[in-house]
Amino acid sequence: MSGILALIHIDGAPVDPGLLSRMNQAMTSRGPDAQTVWSRGFVGFGHTLLRTTWEAAAESQPYTIDDRVWIVADARIDDRQATIEKLELTHSDRVLTDVELILQAYLRWDKDCVDHLLGDFAFVIWDERHQRLFCARDHFGVKPFYYSQVGNCLIISNTIDCLRQHPQVSSKLNDRTIGDLLLFDLNYDLTTTVFSDIQRLPPAHIFTWSQQRGVQTRRYWTLPVPELIRYKNTQDYLDRFQELMAQAVGDRLRTDKVASFFSGGLDSTTIAATALAVAKARSQPLDLKAFTTVYDRLMPDRERDYAGVAAASLGISIEYQVADDDKLYQDWHKCEFLMPPGNDPFQTSWRERTKEIAAHSRVALCGHGGDEALAAPSVVEMLQTMPFIDVGWDVSRSWLGLGVQPHWGSGLLGWWRRWGKPELETPQCPTWLNPDFARSIDLEQRWGEIHCQPKQQLDFPRAGAYNKSTSVLWTAHLEANDPGCSGVPLEIRLPFIDLRLLNYLLALPPVPWCVNKTLLRMAGRDSLPAEIRLRPKTPLVADPLSAMGLDSLDLSHIAKILPAIEGYVSIDRLVNTSDTIAGWEYWNYLMPISFAYWFDRYLHQLYNPPLLATGGHDTS
């Protein structure tokens, strides 16, 4: 999760090394190991290094092979041996870093290099031979990529705060992005950010710039819709899954000390068990430590019990991060780091917990993605896209042979429950929006546009899992967990979105493998305790926000900060709705309050900017 920076003067003026260093210094928190800048003429690069792999011990960026093509990258390249063989570098006697593999791929395949790269990456290449900038962002957008073209400058970084250090990049906010955040807690436009002068490169896109053509972007990849696979034997499905999971975890395990976001569920425990097996097969020393967020008093929560059983069975240490005493917006007014806007009243508490994890390791494995990839359709839905005989065979073999009963999806029980009740309508647009602001960017239309947006229709039994795995929610989630947003040098790695593994999971026959995650339950027979494998899939027993209630809000502080957002929110209408909410509605009610807290920090930073010392080794 290193920091990257590129500064291009489109008018040909030389880059100011002092400005380049100051901008680079803004990324020190995410790259504490080394800070380096390089410039030549109208092009400047900056890099702050966070070593998270064995190979990174030999890494130095900005990097070049021939002094004509330079690169800065935040990257972890997977399936390294296959890439090395394709590049015909197997006889090299030096350590091949991930950044060198990317540059070698570019020198070999030019713009098509992204077709040969697997992993998480955001990189910028300056090709002096062709006077061209070539950049790319990985398939799912695990690594952020932001840019700004202002005046005669083109600025690129994976850290928004770095871009904001440039004097030509204004702090003006993007009203349309704020509208999306207030309506949906999500910016549905993958090309914009909350700042008007700063744009995003969407996942799976390349970015090029030259004097002749200016900035151009293009999508280079779309998740393929696979054909269902059919093996003769049940064990073949399990063997192939375990092989691919071992590859996915192994490529994310190129270090000796690793943390795990650990629950008592199947996803995180499967990853942890696989990590131990991979390390044993490699004779690799591995210090794997589990971190589990628990509630002991606030609400019913058995994660401590289940996670403890799993950790004891696997023989790993576990640290329980007790969240009972968390407060809504705890210490937000003291936070000097401007985190991204979002409706998470526990954001600062989460940040403190990630600091505890980062104290153990710079790498944390996470099980997110398993629920989406293994989402199971009902039998009725299967019949719409699969031959009747295949559905019948899968259901009978699953039910009679494995005791796994699918969800039928006939809808009779649901119909009976809804009988005599009015049809559900599109949710109402929030009434607490400032009417003038809502009209200025037509938020009523935006509300209907997003809520009535049809889901992608695929003639494919696993369409639900496909759509969930490619949702725009992923981009928001991944960017929020990046050190550029959290300010914590912790790289979170997600094996379930490894392309090799995900393609396989989406190609599985839904019955029995996706029903209640039968695949993981059967694959874990020799590695996970029965209490975990047989644990029923249940939703969260209670919601921590609902359990706390709005009584835990600091009303005196909120009264001070709300007036600042009156241009976006009608304060009177917001206050008048507070007595009519309950349960999960608390989250929607807190959207404008979360924004008010963020806006207060934004104004504080705007009028009290942090002082950045000139730093970084200059290799000009």
C-alpha cells in the first residue's frame, strides 16, 4: 500500500522539486519506510514505500531499467512465477520486485501489459521514448487511482490528500457527489470524488496522456460470465477449490507476520486454515494472529465464543477488540486526519482498532467477498436459466446424497405473509434535504434513477452472485479501507476476489455448493472444528447502532456543526423526523449528521492546513 505521485507540466515547464517533495510528504503515513522523488524536465514522480512482501526489501522507487522508461507503483503481482516465465526472466539471479515485473511487462507488451498482470495494482509509467504517460488500475479497484488536470498540470496519485497539496487543486466540493452520499451513502459515479478538481479512474481501466491526444481512458477488462462446470466426482469440486484457495492465499502471504480479520464464520476461518496449510507446505515461518471485534454487554453476540473455538483449533493467537464502549462519532472533533465522507459513526473507533492490528502486522487477510461469490439462487430462479433435468438432478443429488436442501423460492409463504397488505413502493426520497440544493442538481430524479435502475439481466444461473461481485459497493468499500483514507499503514488483502478463485466460484453449480456455503463446510472437514462447519448462517442478531440508540449522540456538539451544512440539509426537517425512527432507520437518519461531522473536519483543515516539511530523497 505504498504511496504514488506523478506531476506533469503540460506546458513543458520544469517541475519544482520542492513542491514535488512537499506533495510526496503528504503520503508518509502510508509509506513510512522510504520517501523518494525523481524529476526530469516537465515530469516528476514521487513514492513512499510500505514494505509488505519479501521482495519489497530490495525495492526502490521511482524505478527504471534503461533510464528512459520510469515507473511508480502501488502493487502486489500474483502468480509471479508464471509472469516471470512469460517474460523469460527465469534465469535472473537477482530479486525480481513486483514493480520490475510490471515495467518488464510494459516493455514487452506495451499497452497490452495489463492483459498479463494478475493482482492488485495502480501504477504510472512515463515513457520518454514516446513522450507518453501510461497508467492502470487493477480489475476490482483494490488500489485507488485519482487524478487532477488543472491549469497546465496533470497530477496523479493513489492518495487524495496528496493531490490537494498542489496549489492549483482547489478544495471546492462536488455537489453531485455530495448528493449521492446524502441519498445513498455511496457515490455511484466511479469517475468523480467529493472534490470537484479530483477525478477517479474506475477499476479495470487504463489511463494515457500525450501532448497530441491529451488524457484518454479505456476499460481493459470485464468479469467474464462463466459456463457452469461439471465434474464427475464430488471430491473434484473440493480439490479444485482448495487448490485455487491455496493459490489466492499463498500469493497474499509473502511475509512472515500476518493478521486476520477473524470471526467465527466460515470465510475468515477458511482463509486462516489455508494460510497455515500453505505456510507449512512452504516450510515458511508464519506468525498469524486473529483479531475479532466482539460485544460482551451491548447486545447478544456469540462471536467471542465461535472465534475462540476456531482460533484454538487452528492453534493461533487471538485478540478480542471489545466494542461495547464505542461511542457514536467518538473523538471525530479531535481527528486531524480527513477521512472520506461516509455514514459510519464508528469510523474513528474502527481506525483505532486497525492501528492495533497494524502494530502486529502490515498485512491483514480478510474474508469479504465470500458471501457475494457464493450467493445461491432459488430453485425457481435456477429453472429460468438451467435445463429442467439439470436442476432436478442437482437438487435430488444434493438433498438425498448430501442432506443439503435448497431454497425453493416458490414464494407461497411470502405471498401468504403479504396477503392483504399494500404493495411496496419505491422508498421516499429523504425529506430533510435542503429543497434548493435538491432542485439544483435534481436529486428527486437521481433518487428514482438509482432505485429504479434494473439489475443486469444475465442468462446465467449465478447472475445474483455475479451482480453482487461486480457491484459499485465494492469500489467504495475497498477505497475506504485503503491507507490513503484510513491513515493507517495496513494492507488488507482479500483472497475471495482473486480472479482465479472468483471465476471458479461463479462457475459452480449453485446446488449444493452455494447453499449455505456447502463448499466451505465440506472443504473444511479436516481443518475446521465442527462448531464452525455446522454453524448455521444467521444474520446479525442485533445492530450496535440500534442497541445504543440516539441517546448516545453528543447533541451539544451536533448543534454546533449542523448549521454549517444548511446549504445541503434542512435542519428543521431533520430535527422533526428524529422521533419517528427506529431500528435500522437509525442509519438513514444519521447520514446528514455523519456528513456534518465530516464537513466540520473539512472546514477545520481548510482554514488550519497541516504544515508539511520538505521531505524525501531527491533522485533528480
